Amino acid sequence: MDLSVLKSKTRIMKKELQINTLVGLLLLLSSCKSEKFDKKICTNLLFQKYKNTLTLNKIKSFKKNCKNIQIDYSMKICQKAFGQFFLGVKENTLKKRFGAQIMNCFTKSQIKKVKGKN
């Protein structure tokens, strides 16, 4: 086979590979669903943020998409609730004072340590 023919076929194969890769990426991107950020999703992301379980991408997404959404919890509320929990206030009392989801501010290990202490 002639060297020029071989080079030409190689170039064609590279172009086909590039086109197939682009088509594949486009299909992949178009199939990704966009997440709708509402109060519930943002609240769950907030709890994950407090527990340091969010990935960097989720943190960026939280900051971008949840900044205009009113969330019932804050770091200050979670810290206050944890202080009371640590001092012996029962889980049911915390839920009455701070809301049904307040225990989501704490990691499982924090809850286990405090319950073991009291």
C-alpha cells in the first residue's frame, strides 16, 4: 500500500473518531436531566453541607441555585440545637423547638456520641 494512501486513510479514521466522540458527548449531555431546585432539595443540600458530605460540584450548585430560596434552617440554628442536644435535651423536644428535620443537622456519629453520653 502506498504511504500517501495510508496517511489519507489514517486522517479519515481520525476524523470519524472525532465526529463519533462529539456525537456521543452531545447525546450524553442532552440526556442529562436538569435538577429543579426547590425548598426541599435546598434544605437537604444545606444539611449535607453542614455535615461536610457535599461534593465540590454540589456545593457550587447549592450556592448558585439555592441563594434565592428561603430555607428554614441555618448554621446558627443547627449549632444552637446541637448545643442543647449535647446538654441533654431530648430529640423530641429539639424537634418541637426547631422543626421536624433538626436532627438532619447532625451526623450519625454525633448523635451516637451524644446519646451514649446522656
